[in-house]
Amino acid sequence: MAETQKPVIGFSCGDLNGIGPELIIKVLGDSRMLDICTPVVFASNKVINFYKKAFPEINFNYQAVKDYRFNPKMINVYTCWEEDVNITPGSLNETGGKYAVKSLTAAVQALKEKVIDGLVTAPIHKKNVQSSEFNYTGHTPYLKAAFEAKDVLMILTAENLKVALLSEHVPVTDIAKAVTKENLLSKLDILNQSLKKDFGISKPRIAVLGLNPHAGDEGLVGTEEDTIIKPAIKEAKQKDMMVFGPYSADAFFARGQHEKFDAILAMYHDQGLIPFKSLAIGEGVNFTAGIPGVRTSPDHGTAFDIAGKNKADESSMREAVFTAIDILRNQFEYTDSRKNPLRKMSHIVLRGAEDEKIEQQPEGA
């Protein structure tokens, strides 16, 4: 994607019976979206028309496509299946999950082939997507497998807060098993690189939370901090990362220490997401770091209880689109600055000369 081009942003429709299709129609129904991206919805005409009829006040015009020739002036609906599908908003059933996977796999394939620049995924339900072909606990592990990535990282991002997770959707009884030096260093490396490349932070400061209450209390309520987390932080610092901790999770957020850092690495799901969803200004977005592609999503689920009732708030989905575009722009600038070091250096020299010239001007000039 060139700096001046509109990015092509794909959308997986999520569970057909959840709020995903409604969110997509509400977000893309704002014609201003076409000024900043070329949208491609991976679904079928019949699904889109079903929900379009449910919200007649939204002006959602689109063209159906069966290949990768997208119209940059319109919403494109890429046909992932032709058959009729029984849509029952609010129902958790096999059909909703089956076609959510069809949409997701088609969209991820397009991302892998680089025919779309970024992907925004609507919510799926972890139970009804399970099959012999899709045996994953969510988007993040599936993306890791699809891109054959060595490791990936879930980052929740908002205007004032970024929280990454060492372990994601694992039972509480298995959380401590994920706290290894190797895992910590891998996640910290991905987080550090992502903050630089994806978020434009040149010297990121990262806080690491402890696993146990009071970060182990000097070994009184757990030893992982002393035997695993502290040595990993020390090694990360030796690799020129600005990493600090481990911090007691409750006091860390209660005292506002999160405001001093660019990101926080939490040890497990609820340790990171409860404060994130409580403290984040604006709408939170889930971003997958570590894959050669940009994927974001809203930070909520399928919300079957309000599906099809025109009650879903599309703010987080809209923010997911904006975040994907911002990350693409940051990645371009990051790559471009390293392709043209002389241009960057000449810019610095010229700025320095200009500053010196201004300083030499007499007072009042």
C-alpha cells in the first residue's frame, strides 16, 4: 500500500446470528468511510440483504463480487457462499458458527495474498465454531496457525492504554504453566517491535505485571516473580528493551502507574482485560501483533441478547477500522524511513540548520 492510496480493508461477518453483520452495516453505512478505505465484506448477498432490510434507515449500497476486483468507490461484498442460510438473530447454533468460519477463512486468505491491506473481524462464538477443520479458541490462535507465525500477541489498545496478554483464553488452572522465561521474552519482543512499527513509538516503555498477589510478596505468596519474571525482564533489558517490573496488578492500576508506560504485559486474560475495559478512554480494539498482516476487531463478543434489535453500538467496530488504517500508515512510515536513511538524515540536517539560523537572528527580528 502506497502512502497516498486508500487501504483496502476486509471485514469478516462474524457469527451470522450475532451483532457482527449489524455492526458492519452501521459502520459502512456512513458514506465517509469510502473516503478513507475501500471496504470488502466477506459474506453473501443474502446475509447482507437480510440485515439491510432490518435497518432500512441506513443507506447501505454495495456491489457483489466473486473475485478480487474491488470497486474503490463502493462497498464490496465478496461472495463466500451461494446457498441459502437460515438466519436466526440471537440464536447460538451450528449454522451461525459454520458460516462465520467460512467468512473468516476467506478473509484471512485474502489478507495472506495481500489483496486486502487490513482485516477487521466481527465477533465469533468460541463454542459453535469448533470443528475438525477449525479447532481454535478464537481469532488469535487461528491467525497464528494460518500465517504459520512463530508466536503472536494479543494487544488491547485504546487512546490512553495498551495491554498485551502473556496467555489468552486458557483455564485458570493452566495460567502458571504459560509463565516461562521463553514465553515472556517472546511476547516482550513482539510487543516492543509492535509498539515501534505499528504504533510509531520510537522508545517504548513496557511494564510487566506479576502473576501472584502483591507480585509474590518477596516469595511469600508465590515464587514465579523471583525465579522466572525478574530474570526475563533482566534479559529483555540486556536486549535494549525498556522493560520494568514486575508490578502488583492491583496497586499498579489503582495508583495510575499505567499512565507512565506505553504498554503493559499482563500474565493472563482477566488480569489485563478487567482494568483495560474499566480504564480505557474511548472504544477498545483488539490487535494481533506478530503476523505479516494487520488484523483488528472490536473488544466485545457476539451479544446474542441484542442481535437483530438495532441496539448494538458500532463505536468499537468503527474504532477497529480507524486503528487498522492508523497501523497501516505507521507501518508504511516505519518501513519508508528505513528504506531512505539519507532522506531522513538530510531532513534532520536541514532542520538543525534551520533551528541554528533562527537562534542566530537578533531579538525582535
